[in-house]
Amino acid sequence: MTSKDQMPPIPGTTIFDGAMAMKGYALNKMCFSFNEKINRDDFLANEEGVMDRFGLTEEQKQAVRSRNVLQMIAAGGNIYYLAKLAGIFGLTVQDVGAQQTSMSVEDFKAKLLAAGDD
């Protein structure tokens, strides 16, 4: 029995394991390509074409279209690769944190500031 089998899942958390890595391969490969400016520019000019070129599933495409990082994670996205895509969309760490906690960005920022006062 592995430690993963012994630990109960954390509610609302998607575990990035081998199965999720396989599921998200195309999405993560596309996001990794954004390390190069030419690929970021290509995506901005033709999102659908780039998603098709990398072979994203419809679930992955819809998550990208909606700019929803949690849906991208559920579709197999790895947050480290998705950070490149979030940057292209102009999403900040606070934007992503707000999505992850189902809060508005303003409420999430206020929560962070309040935690810093402790």
C-alpha cells in the first residue's frame, strides 16, 4: 500500500498523478511551448488553430476558452505549465487563487492582506 492509498483525498483537490499527466499531455505540451515568444504570439493570433495543432480535447479547449484554470487542471493541466497560459491571458496569481477558492479577486486579496496581519 502506498502513502497515496493511505491518505484520504483533500476535498476539491485534483491530484496530478500519472493518469492526469497522460490526460493533460497535449494541454501541457502546448503550455510548455509558450516558453518561446513566437509560440505565445501564434496563440494570441490563432487560439483555435494552436489548440488544434497540439491536439487538445474538447474539454481542454473549452477550459482554455473560458479562461478557467480549475477546469484546465481538471482536464489534466499542470499548474506549472498553466502558469504560462495564465500569463498570456493576463491572469495574476491572485486571479488564479480567487478561482481556486471560489472567491472574487477583491475578496481573495483582502483575505491575503488580513492573513498578513496575524
